[in-house]
Amino acid sequence: YSCADAQNFSIGIRGGISIPNLSSGGSSENPLNTGYSSRFGPDFGIFGEFKISHLFSLQPMIEYSSQGGKKNGLQAFPTPPEFAALFPPDMAPTYLYANFKSEAKLNYLMIPLLAKFGWNLKPMSPLRIYVDAGPFVGFLLSAKQVTSGSSMIYADSGGQQPLPAGEQSFDTTQNIKSQLNTTNFGVEGNAGISYLLGKGNIFIEGGFNYGFLNIQKGTANGKNNTGAATVSLGYAYWLGDKAKGK
């Protein structure tokens, strides 16, 4: 038994890093939606925890979540009309290739509802371990495609067939929010350890989230799902009447 057991509701904050990536969508795979690696971004939120029993509680949260992914190196992009003119009529490839950096920066407001199970390491220990999991609904706040670098343009994915167009700059930032669905839903889970400190708990946890819906509205750029690993630090302050006789 610990002082936290004597309370029935807490409010808290947590913050840390998100390590997201974009997974390609099955039969919709193409050179544009594959080959992503993880990027880094912030992840933070506020939450309430409703204690149902010593072992179980419910935790709704409002969370800012960085999503997306990045590519670095030789990668595909849709053939622009000015480059299509370099090929015979109706012979232009769907994609051209160049060596540059590309990062999809997506930011969501997520509202998860987590079922949380926790237990003290010992009967009077201030240390408590826990796991939680549950569904979330997400709302797209912003979406940008940021590219940088300069490169020759190639007709093939191996970079062996340069086009006679010289080196081109890829330094652009494009707002792609209109190309993406504004809502998503999925699942989130965490595991952590907390330490009782007065009427509150400090904690560290690691977790994940994954969106079930493809983020693109159309199929021109393929289909992707969002997902991220997270690492967070936080503090929860317990409210309510103290239990008696325990």
C-alpha cells in the first residue's frame, strides 16, 4: 500500500520524444511510399487517471504527437512535365530519381483512452510498474514535405542513366495537408515505472502508437500508415479523499 492508493483521481503531464516512421500500405507499394526511415520529434500530453481498483485504472489523454518519416539518398519523385519533354512522346517514365534528403513532418492531436494495470514492487514500496493500452482518435494538425540538397537527375533507380539537365536543387518545403486525411484512429500502449513523491508520482515510460488508416486521400503517392515509438518523462498529482483504515 502507498499514498497513491489512497487517492482516486490524478492529473498529470508527460513529455519526451517521438521516433516515428511511415509503413507502406500493402498492394499500394511504389517507389514513393517505400524506403522511409525514422525521424525524431516531440511528443507531449496532459492526462487524467481514474483509479478503479488497486490494480486497474482508466487514463484519457490529450497528446501532441510527431509522426512521419525521412529518406536520405537516391530516391524517386514523380516525373515533372519539363523532364517528361526529354523523352520521346508517351515514353516518359512515371518516376525519376535523384540523390537528396526528404522528410515528411506530420503532427497530430491524438486522444487516447488507455486501460492501465499497475502494481507495487513490494507492499510498501514507492516504486510501481505499469502497462497500459487502448484506442486513440487522431486529428491532423499540420503536414509538410521538406526536401534539401542538389543532385543530377537519373532515369533509373540505380543512378546509372543521368539526364542531360545538369544538377538540380531540391531545397523546398511543401504543405501537403490537403493531400492527407484529417483524421485517423489506432492503438497506443506504454510500459513504465513510477516513484511516489509526496502526493504525486514521477514516472518514465516507453511506448508505441500505430494508426490503422492510410493517411493519403488518393493513391497517386501510394498508401502509408503512421506509427511511432515514444519515450517520456512525466508527473501525476493525486487528488481525492484519503482512504481510511488501510
